[in-house]
Amino acid sequence: MRLSEVSLRRSRYKSLSTSLNIDPHQFSALLRDLYAATSDVTIRAALADRLAANFAARSCMLQVRDLHSSKVSAVSATKNVLAKWQAYAQHY
Amino acid sequence: MDEWYIRAQHRVGEAVLGEDLVSEKLLMQTEWYNDYLRPSEIHHVVGAEFEVEPGLIAAVAIHRPADAAAFEAKDRAKLALLLPHLTQALRLMRRMEANERGLRGGFHALASLSVGVLVVSAGNRVRSLNEAAERFAKTASAMRIHNGRLELNDPTLDERLRAAVRLASLAPFGHSLSAGETIVVPAGQGQTFALRVGPLPPDPSAVVEPLAAIFIGVPAMAPRSWSEHIRAVYNLSPAETRLLFALLNGRRLAEYASDAGVSIHTAQTQLKSVFAKTGCRRQSDLIRRMFADPMLRLA
């Protein structure tokens, strides 16, 4: 990638994040936690709370579904979701 | 059924608001809303389904309760910004979990060896060890694992071990300069055990700390099930197995006969039977076979 393309992408991102009124420090802290969660199960468990907080919410669920086995697993979820997760996974 | 999930399946890779998928009025009439969402204080949502890898679909949903403000277009746009990072992070998680599973499988296999194996970093910090090494470190008087480090009681030998690990783990040109070193450690009562320090295959990644392997060779470390394993392999009787292990432990035939309370003639007959079953002709062949065959070290 040429330097001009990098600058162009950066300026696009900057203008987009500014127009969305995103706090760049908050957003980069969220990205830091997101990538840290890949190798740290403690951070992974709290990831849903971090995501929710970043959207001024208290509830979040991140799940994956294997299409071959139809198995659904929760990667991270807030307490309210976890409390009903088993019933949800079985029923829905 | 999960109305959001079902309807978002047609919009994979796209951040959406709940209202983009199903109207609030219709949502509130569903069994799913009344049985699951409402008790969980979930009403508004911004979410997305996205492909992590072929055959693996992820879903992220962020919710607010009914009395909170609904998510807006700017929330949807913010989630859209986040999606490539969520995808990449989930891919990394999958890869790391696969590596972890491989590592656990390898150590599960190592656990069945009667040779102790430790993987250490500089300063003799133990990164992983198999069951035989753990068992030996707990019982040996000349060696221990203290605060996560392998230590020898003899300060001179301990320093030699540290130097050997340092050298084995150094890989300035992508491969270790050390061919390895064997340290014989006195274990009291005329006994010794040997530590073989060797390099591990080089890792192309510069961010991974250098590691070395230590193998502990102690004849007495053979697991209890080793005798059962050998007995099963050669179809030995219990008496023949006892005789074989007496010989492996350095006893003479006459000493075994005396210890076992059998005549020397009976012991000789048992030994002939052991020879016939193992295909050996002499005691020296028998002992060499038992210690040399790596499959017999598995239990």
C-alpha cells in the first residue's frame, strides 16, 4: 500500500469517526480490549460488558454458530443474557 | 424463534438496528419477546451477523431496556466500524484455541512417557512439564521446582544447569548453537540421575521467548503401570513379570529366587519362559531390549 493510500484511509477514518461523534480514546481502548481478549480469557469474559458500555448499554451477547455442527457457543455475554443463555440456546 | 437472528441471516456482514429487522409492535407480540427478551430487560438492539470463517457465523447484539432511548443510526455506523475488528479478533481466538488444543494434546502424549520432560525458559523458569517430571520433582531430594523455577540443591550444579539452559535457548541465527549437555546429579545413597538439556526447534517468531528442553532419566521413574504394560505386551505370568523386574533392578537370579522364596531351579524355568516369550537368549539381551524399546517406556 502506498503512503498516499494510507493517508487517504486515515483521513477517511478520522472524518468518519468525527462525524459519528466517536471518542477516539474510548474506541481505541475498546479495540485494545478486543484484541487482548483473543488470548486472555478473563478479558474475554468481560468483553460483552465493555462492548455494552461503549454503546451506553448494559446488555450484550457475542456468539458464534458452527454451520456444520449447528453448535452455538457464547463467546462473551453480560449477566442478564447468561442467566437465560441455556434456555435460549435450547429453545431458540 | 429469535426474530432478530432469523431476519439478520439475510444481512450478513451488515450492522442493523432492531427496527431494521422487525417493527417494535410486531416484536412485542412474539413469544420470544415475552418469554426471553422482556425478562432479560432487552428491548432495543443494534447488532450484526458476520462471517468469521467459511462455515462459522458470529452474531453480536447490544441491547437496551424498554425504558431507555432506542439505538440510532450513529450506533449502527459505529458498530459497522467495529465489525472488521470483531471478525479479526474472533479469527485470532479460533487460531489460538486450536494451537492450545494441539499443545495440550502433545503434553497429554508426553504424560505417558516415563522420561521426565520440562520446557524451560532462561533462568530455568518452567513453562510446561509432563507428569513424570512433576512426580519426580516432588519426590527428589536433589531437585525441586520452587516459585516456578527448576532448582538443583547443589549450587555448582544449579549454576551449570542455568548456563546449559541459557546456551540451549540462545538462537541468534535461528538455530541454537548448543548441541545440549548432560548433567549427572548425585541423589544420595550412591544413586544418581541425569538431566539432559537440549535446544528446541527454532521459532521464527522473534516475540516468543527462547526455550530449552530438559529430559530427566531415572530408571525408578518408570510408572507403576509399566510392569503391567510389559506383562501385557509379552503375555508374561505374574511370577515371570516379578522375575523380569528383579533383573531390571540389578538383582541376580539366585537373589531373586531367595527373595521370592522359590528354588533356583524354578527361577531358571521362569527365566527360560521369559526368554521364549520375549525372543531373547541372554539376560543382557533381555535387559537391553526392555530399556531400548521406546514403546515399552509408554504406559
